[in-house]
Amino acid sequence: MSIRLPKLVGSIVEAALTPHPVDSYLELVDPSLTWRDVRATVVGVSRPTERTVRLSLRPTRQWKGHKAGQYLQLSVVIDGVRHSRCYSPANASAGAWSPIELTITAHDDGFVSTYLRDNAREGMVLGVSQAQGEFVLPAQLTSAVFISGGSGVTPVLSMLRTLVAKKFTGPVTFLHYARTPADVSYRAELAALAAANGIDLRLFYTRGDAENPGEHFTAAHLEDIDGFADADLFVCGPPALMDAVTAHVTDAGLTNNVHSEAFVLAAPIAVDPNEPITGELSFTKAGSNATNDGRTILDQAESAGLKPASGCRMGICFSCTAVKKTGCTRNVLTGELNTEADAQIQICVNAPVGDVDIEL
């Protein structure tokens, strides 16, 4: 069996440079040089609204492209620490080496999104993961209804652009919810797509006043939609919007296929205030210990001065997995306990229960 020479050479070089991968050395010369990792250079920056920044990215050769609706992990170094967050490309499905368009909304508590809105510039090099996620267009589609809120517009806009590029002929309706007209980052693009392709575009604004109260999702917003009986529904946005749509579909007994995705941390399981928090958290690689304070292992590790790899901090991207050598942990989202030794766990959503040894 033959082995491709470049791959063989890369493996030999990496072995020689252990414990650090080749890319760790290459980035010291040029951040855009990479052997295995995907990186992307910012080649265009605009700020369509006060709260958003739009980035045009040129990825390195390792980029395999994305399907409409998928997301990627974008990483940036801030004050010497690498931070990662999940964002969905807004451009249509595209193959390897293709450009990436991201529109990022800066939230009040969004450390990375606020940094990028204020500091993103052409020439900046960012880390990019391969695209992932199952929120994609089905192989067979008769009619489509897209429902988005806020920054949830990007994955469904990618789907819409993909259907337009493929000259989809079925009925398409696009509902979008934003605070005000000024908060619709793709307002002009949506209007142009609708006018040119016969798309039923419906925009709703949630922040009103005494005379004109804001409009949140109601069943009436889905009335008189062409082809609705056979439509697949694609929903992405804040939990309140997604819950309202799901509740309507259930209560009305609708049979439509509903596809949804959200990058929002579910409310943690409540901890019994009468149950004492005990134990010690041991970081085996660092050779240090910390008294368990009940928070997630990721939070406690960072407080102890460690810098473990992490991404979405929501239990979605699996970039913060580590080996729990011994002890019991509790998933703060589900309440599930894990007592298995030498188990891979996600440190962003697991907290120690008593003494825990973690390979960090």
C-alpha cells in the first residue's frame, strides 16, 4: 500500500517536533501557514448594523467547504488566550477552498463577538474548524418555510441562497424577527432575493412602543403561506421563538417536518442548596489541586490558572473533552452522573461531585 509523500513527510516532521504539532511552529513565522489546522485570513470587513460585523474569510487549503445550515468554530487570540465560538456561514453551500461569509452579532455578554465587532480588520488570521452540524437541507424538498430571529438568520439565509443557486422552483417563505428594522443585518439582501425569485418575505419587529407594540411569533404569521401543507420548516433563533414555533406545530396538530438549531445554553439543573459541596479537584497534568466550589470543571480549571481548550461552552462542539481518571461528575444540563473511570467528558458542562482527578 502506497503512502502519499507529503503526508509521510508531515508525520515525520511532527514526530521530530513533539510535543508541539507543526502548526504551532509555523504560526510563529506566519499565522496563515498551516500543515493540518484550518485557518482563514480576513479579506473583507463591514459593519451592517451597530451590533454586527460581517467578515469575508479566505480559508487555507485544508478547508473542505460547508453545507447550508452547518456551523464552524471560529477561534481568535485575545490577550494571549485563544477563545472559540460557533458561527454559521451565511453564504450558499460551497466546496473545498471556498470563501466563508460570517455575520457576527455582538451581545452584551458576548466576549468574543464584541471583540470581533470592535477589532476585526483585513489581514487578521483566525482559526477555523471544519463545518459540522445536522441542520441542513433535506435531499427531497417540496416547499420551504424559513423562520429566524436575530443572529439565527445566517444558517437559514445560507439555505435560502443555496436554493436560489440551485434554481429551486417550489414555494419559499422567509420569516425573520428582529428588534427593529435597523437590526436586520441582511435587510437589503433579503429584499433583493425576494423580489428576484418570488420569495414571500415577512419581517417582524419585536421592539415596539405604546402606539405600535412589538410583534412576536403567533400562529397568524403562518397564515396564507403558499404550499404550507407540504412545507419543511427551518427554525433558528432565540429559545422563545423556537419554543413558540414548536408549541404551535404541536398544538395545531401540524404534520410539517421541523428542522431546528440553537447555540444557547440550556438552564442548568438546580443544585440542592441543602446538599454540601465537597471534594477536591485534581489536575493531573498540571500537578495542581483546587477545592471543589461546585462550578463546572472548565470554570474551576480557568480559575486555577489553567487554559484548557474550549469552544462553545454549551456542550455542542465537543472541543473541551478531557479524561476523567477517577471520581464522579454531574452534567449540569441533564443532571446525569458519571462514575466511570478513564472516561472522556466535556468539562464545560460537567461539575465534580466529591473528589475528581481530571487529565488537565
